[in-house]
Amino acid sequence: MQIVSGSTDGTVQLWDASTGAELNVLMGHTNWVSSVAISWDGMRVVSGSYDKTVRIWDPSTRGELNVLKGHTSWVNSVAISRDGIRIVSGSDDKTVRVWSALTGAELNELKGHTDQVKSVAISRDGSRIVSGSHDTTVRIWDTSTSGELNVLKGHNDWVNSVAISWDDTRIVSGSFDETVRLWDVSTGTELNVLVGHTNLVKSVAISRDGLRVVSGSDDHTVRIWDMSTGRELNVFKVPTIAVNSVAISWDGMRVVSGSYDKTVRIWDTSTGEELNVLMGHTDSVYSVAISRDGMRVVSGSHDTTVRIWDALIGGGLNVLIGHTDEVRSVAISMDGMRIVSGSNDRTVRIWDALTGAELDVLVGHTAWVNSVAISRDCMRIVSGSVDKTVRVWDVLTGAELNVLKGHTDSVNSVSFSKGGIFIVSGSDDESVRVWDASMGAEVHVPTGNIDSPRLVAYSRYAADIVSSSESIC
């Protein structure tokens, strides 16, 4: 499974959805990437940018296949039809444009909105396009004729996000008016107004089974709603203080977060309940991880310690002391037997997850270690550092297997691909590099630059890839 993300640094990045491995970066845009989408077969990535272009990429070769030019202002949103034949884009130039995904030709320009188009979606059967705009309307278009089928009026402020249900019968929209609205695709009727957010709604999505709507808002909450009744089922409250790191359990039942408030928090994903607040760190928590069996949480902090917690009862199991400076990154092996940490003390350390014993200190980096990851077979560790290198280590012996050189600035994030074939690294040099994990050879570096991503999308079928300027574990 692949995840794709676009960033204000002008790059599109690809990630392994299972491992969080950063696999590649697609460079070519000359301004912020505002939106990304991936085809159903995983063979094409589409991106829209403030550079006024839509670009089509081959994720396997990292090649830029086409640059679609026509918009006269920022491109805010892109979507691709399920059959992979058409691309839709929405822009600040007030238009929605339809493109051939095969040739890159502009097939149609849909005019009707009187202000910026912020979001577009295409129905699963490909017959309908939906767009949301700062003109406060949602519009439905016929894909084949490009005719405007309906103008959905009800929001009294900018529409930021639209989505279509999997059965193509419902539209959901989120707005600056703090509401989420449900609409009937065939009639354009407003079915429900979901009220609860206390600030602008930035993003909406619909579950695959069509039973749930999810919305995210500037009120620091994520809300889950019942699609049929409009009832608010859950509210996930995000602390006003910054969250540095999040992780989700393998069964999807628990979310863990680490924050500047020195706490690690565990949440129930089904109920939204805060199950535990783990207190013990004496400074900001920079990194969290959760074991595959969901029994243990690991956290790394500015207080120089790594802590192991019982994920079920919330008790502290161990404090791993050894680092002499802040711990920037932690990871736990798939078998749950090893913990790896990277620190500003320039070392990578391996710990016994059960006893807390320090098993090895990996010395080689000449500056802060920002990110660590462990391969799925638990045989190799990869680390990224301010010294501009990526290093590969043997878990059993602690031997340095390879020093991957190529970045010209700090390496902020590293990860293995699901199969362990590739290593991906992201750097302050505004590049993401893909390496051969066994040989250490640089596989590819597209051209562009990096910062913080805004939108993500994932493929049903893809096997490897995502993007962010911070590591995803």
C-alpha cells in the first residue's frame, strides 16, 4: 500500500503505508504542492501546485510523465478517476479542468464558480465531478458533457473540502462556516448539517462502508459522525500545545502521541477516549512508537531518556538511561525485542526491550542523529544525521555496514521499504533520496525541494510509499 503526500517544499513524496518508510521524492514543481492523488492501480501519481501546473508521475521509475499547463493561478486540488483515464483539477483561477491522464491533453474547462476552487473529487463510476469553492457553493458536473448538473447552496462561507461516498450517492462538504454538510448526489438536496465544530472545517472524508464521516477543524478536534443520522459519534481533542509525534497500533485500536507538554498520551480510536496520560519525562517528548502486539509504548525525550510504558495500564516499565543529550527518534523492532534510539549525542543505541539493558552503542555519526528505523526482519538499522549521512548498521553485531553519502545538508528522516529493499532519506538539502539497502547505492534523486506537507492520499493496491518533512513511524 502506498501513501503520497505533497508539501510546501515543492516535492511529492512516496511512503510505505505499512512501515512508514519514506521511499522516494518526486521533484519538479517550483512552488508549494497543494494536493496529491494516486491512481487505483498505483501506477500513476498526480500532483497540483501553486506553480499553476498539474504533474503526472510514474512512482516506480520516479519519472515525470507530463506537465499539464492551462491554469492561470494556483492549483489547489487534484483527483484521478478510478479507471485512470481522467484527471480533475481545481484552481484559484475559478475553474475546474479535466485532463487526459494518458496524453496530458486538456479535455474540458468547467466554468461556473465565481471564486477560488479549493477542492475537487470524482465519483467512483467516473460520471460525476464535484467541486467546492470560496464562492460558498458545491457544484456537480457531468464528466462526459462537462455540463453543470447542480449548484448546492447552503454554506455561508468558503467551502474547503468535498468528498463523494463510495456508492456515489452522497457528497460531504466542509466549510469555514464551521459546519459539515451532507448532500444527495442525484437531487442536490441538503440532507443534513453537522454542527459541532467551533472553528473552520478544513478537511472531510467518508469511510469506505459509507457509515461514517470524518472532519478535521481548526478547533483542534477531529470529529466522527454517523452518515445516516448526522449524529456526532466521537470527538478527538488535540491539545493546544504542539504534538511532535504520533503512532497507531497495528490493530488500529490505539493512537499514541508525544508532545511538548512532556506527556505521552494513549487514545482509543473507536471511542475517542483518552485512555492514559503517561507522565515521567521531564522535557518535551520528540518521538513515540508502539510494539506490534500493542503491549508496549516507547518514547524518546529532550530529557535524554528513552522510556518504555505498558500500553494497557499506562505504567512506566523502564527508563533507559545512557544518552547524554536529547533523544530525537525511537523505533521498536517488529518482534518487539529491540528498541533503537538516536540522539543529539551523535550515537545510536540498541536496547533490550524486555530488560531495558543497553546492548550496543553505535558510534560513527559526527553530529546529531535525527532519525532511526529498523528493517522488518530486525537485522538492520538505518540512521540519519545532521552530519549529512545515512548509515546502515548490523543489529546483532553493531557493525557499520554502509555510509550513504549524497545529501548536502542535515538528514531529518529515514525509513526502510516494506520488503527492506530500499532505504529512503529526507534532508534539509530539499531532496528525498532512495538507496539500495544492501549495496548502499543511490537509486534515484528527482529534482526539487522540501518543507511541510499539506495533503495526503493513498492507493488501495500500491505496495510501497507517503510524504512529510517529518518522519512517519
